[in-house]
Amino acid sequence: MERVIERLRKKDVVLTPQRLAVAEFLEGNTAHPTADDVYRKLRRKYPTISRATVYTSLEVLRQAGEIQELTIRKEEVCFDSDPTPHHHFFCRRCKRVLDVHIGCPVARKGWVDGHKIDGVQVYFYGVCSRCLKSGRSGME
Amino acid sequence: MERVIERLRKKDVVLTPQRLAVAEFLEGNTAHPTADDVYRKLRRKYPTISRATVYTSLEVLRQAGEIQELTIRKEEVCFDSDPTPHHHFFCRRCKRVLDVHIGCPVARKGWVDGHKIDGVQVYFYGVCSRCLKSGRSGME
DNA sequence: TCTTTGTCAAGAATTATTTTAAATTAGTGG
DNA sequence: CCACTAATTTAAAATAATTCTTGACAAAGA
Ligand SMILES: [Mn+2]
Ligand SMILES: [Mn+2]
Ligand SMILES: [Zn+2]
Ligand SMILES: [Zn+2]
């Protein structure tokens, strides 16, 4: 809670109630919510908030290095409150985006084929362990 | 050329001039074009082709295992005429999507954290070798 | 206090993609 | 070659995600 405010202040990010609400909603949230998830949750506390404000707040937080964007689904971008590099798994059944904590050499920034790397995303697709337990093969 | 027609026929895909045109445009194309790239190119030969047809043709080819979709950019999906697993690099300067041919253990399908994997995408971001030669640091 | 200047947020607009429904076509058998 | 039927194409409209525009507001200075 305090942590986010402090960090944003040091980065000269103008703090508005809406931006703080977005930051606080994301803090510790491991569900990788979409912009619309954030919007639908925040409009309870801020009934007049607009989607545009949510998008700009998310972009401000991203540029401040507080969050990262994931393009694991083509339909919608989702946001990760953990900006450090790690892999992700998308379950085709329950549609959740899960963290995958495995060390992987390609995830380290550096060079490849003469191209300079400043970011890496690794996306796995399949059926998550929970869905495998509860249901059958993989297609619903 | 012949190869694609043969394969699609065996997979019980109804062959139309539009689908063949999409398949032929993609065959051997290493530029990872978007749906709009395909549409703008094909409308020269087929002036009445519609975007919806391009989208559905691409989906048919994808389901037939002839091509794959990449979500390396959040703005737009792009298509890869090579359906075999390999990595990709997005150049933030020239906006090209380049193939990266490196062996990587995570790219092999299997299991991770108890989740069953049926697909993997690895996306690198940065500045490509050509842009590094021609220009400066990385930002324009 | 009165400008001036710049920033923010919400509604409007734009963009990619999908859906609709009618017209056309591919594949099949006579 | 023709007729039939199911599948496909098309243009237009709908939809959904995201971005742009502009008025409102606030801080800074005269
Ligand atoms: Mn994550
Ligand atoms: Mn490729
Ligand atoms: Zn699941
Ligand atoms: Zn480049």
C-alpha cells in the first residue's frame, strides 16, 4: 500500500485518486486482470470513472515500471502487477493466466541473432492442473 | 504451390479461389503479415474480396495446421506461414517480426507446474540488427 | 485577484475483428 | 453438362478494445 505511493511519488507520477485506486487494486493481485476487470471493480468506489481513465492509469503505471502488459490472449491485453520477468501459462479451459516460475536462459535480456533484446515474454498454452483434476481431457 | 492444395484437400478443406490465394500469398512469406496486409495485397487480383473472407480463410488455414497466429503485438494479430514452433523477435524501430532460430528447452511441448502444455510462444522485443547498423541507439 | 499554462478525465471516435443475412459457388451425382 | 444442396463469399452493420479530443480544473506567476 504505502510502497506503491512512495515509489510513484519518487518517479514524479502525479497521484490522483483514480490512479491510486488502480495501483491498489493491482497490488498483490495475481489474477492478471484485464483493463475491463479493473474498470468493473473500480466503478463501485468511483461510479463516474471512465474506461479511458483506467487505460491511461494503467499506461502510467506501466511506464513507471510498476506493472507489465501481457499479450497472451489475442482478444484482450491483461496486466501483471509483478513487473519482473517471468513466464505465463494460459488455460484454454478456465481462461486463467497463471504464473510459471521456472528459470529459463532465453528470459535473460541480452542478444539474439545480432538483435538487441530489451524484453522477453514466454507464453505457454494448454490445460491447467486444476482443470485437469476436475474435468476430462482438455476440450470442454 | 501444389503442396498446399494437396494438403488442404486431404484435410477436407473446401478449396475456393480466395482460400487458395491466401494460402499462396502466405506460402514462403517470411514477413509475418497481418490480416490487413493479406487483404490489401489480394484485392488487386480479387477486387471483390472482403476482409471477412480473409479472416475466415486465415482461420481455416490455422485450423488445418498450415499457419499459426502470433500475438507479439497488442495492436494486431499477425500470421506465420511456418506452423512449426520457433521463436520471434519484434523490432520496436522498424516494426518487423523476425524469426529467431535457436533451440530452447521451454519450446518443447510437455508439462510445467502440473499444467499440460500444447503450445508455446516466445517473443523477444528490442532493436533488430539491421536497425542497429543503420541508425543509433534504439529510440527514434 | 486575474491570467497563464499545463494536465486530467470523460465522452466521442477510431480500430480490429466478428456477425448477419442474402447472393453466389463448390462439390456431387445423374 | 445440369441440377441440387450445403458451404462460402460478400457488404454492411455490430461489437469490443483502445485511443483521441476537448472542456474542466489546478497550480504558478504577475
Ligand atoms: Mn505474472
Ligand atoms: Mn515465424
Ligand atoms: Zn484451467
Ligand atoms: Zn528493425
